[in-house]
Amino acid sequence: MQRVGSKLEITKLASEIGVSRETVYSFLAFLEATYFVHFISPFSKNVDREVSGGRKVYLCDNGLLNNFSKISEGSLFENAVFLNLKERGKINYYQKRSGGEIDFIVDKTALEVKNDGNNFDLKKLQRISNSIGIKKYYLVTKKFNKEKRFILATDL
């Protein structure tokens, strides 16, 4: 649960809980089949790279997540946004090798999730989106901002 919104490192996870990688894959497949967790793959124009990349994990319910794990408010918020987006089609994420990322890409639209998003965050999202050919991008935030390209979380 503490890895919500992060890429899963199977080898590290297997080592931490003392089981083989195959067992971890089996556990994760079970959790995904029961809709307890959801995984999203990295965005790529190359299907092989998308399949081989590390997947990010999200939990089925924020109440469970908040009750059984100590995670940041930002991770809870990102999980809540994911839960609202998951019915809208295929979701991917994007991460550059240098660390820049886009939380969600849905239907050729980039969405970055920030508790208190600002213009600096929006400009960073614009740069990354443009670099991968995505023209539509928005910052999802809890804090109202009247500027264009900001979406108040309650409006999702």
C-alpha cells in the first residue's frame, strides 16, 4: 500500500518479503484479478517498450489505503484521481530518464496531479507533454486556480 502511485520493483519487493519473483508476480496477478489493485504501464509509441516498462500501482479504495497505510496526502490524492479516471479508457504514465514525469495520460491528454498546483508545475507539464507530442494537458489540483488548464479535483 505504501507504493501507491509508484513504480513497482519486483526484485526489491521479492527480497523484502522473502519470496521468489515468480511468487510476487503470482500475488500481484491475484490482486489485480480481484480488482484490489490496478496497474498502469508507461506511455510509449513503441508497444514493446510499453509492455516491458515498470508499472505503477494504485489501490481500489482510498478508505482502505488511508486506514491501513501511512502515506502522504499527495499519494492519497493521486490514487483518488486515478479511481475517477479508470473508467475513461486506457491510462498510462510517462517518466523521462531524467526524472520528469506525467502522472496520467488518458486519450491523448496529459494530467498531472498536485495538491497545490501552480504555474511552475503547469509549465513543466507543458514542456514534457510537448516533448512527447501531446497537445492537451491539464493540472489537476485541490486548490482553485482560474487560469486555463487547471482542473479542480472535484470537477473530475
